[in-house]
Amino acid sequence: MTTINRLTAKQVEKIKAAGDYCDGGGLYLQVSGKNAKSWIFRYSLRTRARQMGLGSASRITLAAVRDERDKYNRLLRDQIDPIEHRKRQRAETARAEAATITFKEAAAAYCAAHRAGWKSFKHATQWAASLSTYAEPTIGNLAVRDINTGHIHRMLEPIWPVMPDTASRVRGRIESVLDWARVKGYRDGENPARWRGNLDHLLPKPSKVRKVEHYAALPYAELPAFMEKLRRQQGPAARALEFTILTSARLSESRNATLQEIDHSSKVWTVPAERMKGGKEHRVPLCKRAIELAAMGDTQHLFPSPYFPDNAISESRLRELLRHLGHGDITIHGFRATFKTWAMERTRFDNPTVESALAHISGSRVERAYMRGDVLEKRRQLMNAWADFCESPPAKSADRVVPLRSA
């Protein structure tokens, strides 16, 4: 009776019933209930019974797997454990790969692995572009296992004092890539891009070199006159800018607004979490004029591009409109500062309500834990008062104080 090589290739192909089918010499074909077939090798060494998987029968032929079995039986004759032997071989292969994988390759692999979890395509693009621009010219072709603190310092030093925010982001991204490389077995030891206890001894804190630059904003006393000029303009750019100002939204939130996000019955615009800076859904109460602007949308986007109707209006079109109106010196984001200054100086609405209207996270962690609502009705009063101010006659608007009315 044959004790080895009992199976044939045709039998391996035809077997359907679940079970273990012995080929001899410790080799088995294992068939699961789902007709999945795999090879296993069973052996005993120093009274210890073990089993190792050799791969799927759909990818490894009977002849090839018998060669594997024979190799492992030769190891057993020399008292070498096949499983431990395979582990050592894989570790050596990983070390060999680590000797050649460059930072550029590691960064590409890291981006590919994490892209699905990033907030947007734009964020993923910026992530990769910053490494390509600032890191790769210096360390891109270095093996990740050879990169040290000196390399990182040499790369960051020229940009640290002139663009500290960008440099700090790049440092953090390099740290993430090198952490990934360590976990993958491509490098050992401390991360040379780590800040605390490492680069903080070589570079000043970003806050010490950062120049605080606020978004240029229009003084609120000048806003009614500006809105009067804006309402006379035609086209989606003018309507998008007016809607942005009336809702005090971030431009990325307003220009990408869709018809589906507007509830005309409750006069509420719900901005989905993926478009919010804080990653949390935000409800915006709409004044009468904002509802009228929302009703003008005749495509998926409230404010479509005049050239590409399937796309939202571009930010550059709104900046161009500002320049056309004689205000190229201010920013669109600055209108949020205009709103905040007006609310603090000319109304009696409390700061938490104003901050909530701006979708800012305010208060301590304990305060936020107890505050479960979004003060929507309070904010509705605030936004209606803001709309009234925006539409007020320029000569009478500056000194008007808006009281906090009861709901």
C-alpha cells in the first residue's frame, strides 16, 4: 500500500466534501465547508505536535507542495523545526527589504495605506505633495533604516523660521512615515523626526517663530454698504458670497452646498460632517434671504460653476468678485470675523451662541459634556438679527444695538 504521494492532481481538483485528505509524509489537503482547499503540513518534534499552513491549493500545485513537504522533512531529520525555520527566513527577507526601501517608497506606501481614512482627496493630495516638496529632495533616496536626526534637522532647518506651520506639518508627517516603517520592520530604534526630547533641542518651538496673521476682514460698519453693492451683482458667484456672509459659514461649506441639504419647511441647512472642519454635522438656521438664495439652485449644487455646471462654484471666482467690488484686500473667510466682532460689540447674544453659529468648539470638556443641544433657536434669532443688519441702510447701521429677544 502506498504511504506517500497518495493523492493525484485530478483528485485534488474534484474533492468537494469537507475533511482532511492525507497525501503522506505529513502533507494533507484540507477542504472546508465552503469548498476552500488548502495545504497543511503536520509533524512532531521533540514530542511536540505542530501544524503549519502551506497555502491555497488553488495557487500551489500538488507537485510544488510535495517539494515543500520533502524540504521540511529533511529539516526534521536534522532536528530543525520547520515553522521556526520559516519565521527566520521571513525575518531575513524583511531585513533585506529594509536595506533597500527608501523614504520615498515608504511615504508612497504609507499614503496608499491611509488614503481611505483621510478626510478628503484634497487632504491626501496635500499630504503627499508636502513630503515630495520638502522631504524627498533631502531624504527621499535614503534607506529608511539609515535616516537619523541629523538628516531631519538638515531638511527642516531652512524652512523652520520662514514657514513654521508648514515645516511643523512636514515634520509630523515624516514622523508618521518612519513610525510606519518601524512597525513594518524596515527600521529599528527611536524615531528621528520625534519632537519631544529630540528635535525640540535643535529647533525653536513653532510658536516662537510663527507670525500670527489674521484673515483680513471688512469692518462691520462697512458691511451694509458692501451688501448693497453685492446684491446688485448677477451670477452664482455673487449669490454664493451673499449666502456665505448671511450664514457665516466657511467657504468650503457654503460653496459646496446642495439642494438636498436644505430643509425649506424648517428653514435649516444641514452641513454633513465630512465637509465640516470639526468632522461633526452642523445645522444652520436660515434667514428669509438665505432661503431665497437656496431656492435659486436648479442643479445639485446651489451655486454651480458657470463653466462646469456639474461642479460647485470655485473659490477663485469669489475672490475675483471681491476684487471687482473693490475689496481685493480682504478675504472671504474674514467675513466670519466681521460677524463675530459685530455680534460681540453690537448685540447682547452670549459668546457660546455666537461660537456655535461659527461652528467653533467652545467651553471646557466638562461644559461640552453637559451641553448636548446646538442652541438652534437662539442661533436663529442671532442669524435673523445679522441678516437685518446686513440689509440695513449704511448710514444707520453702525450704532444699532441688537437686544437678545426671548424665544
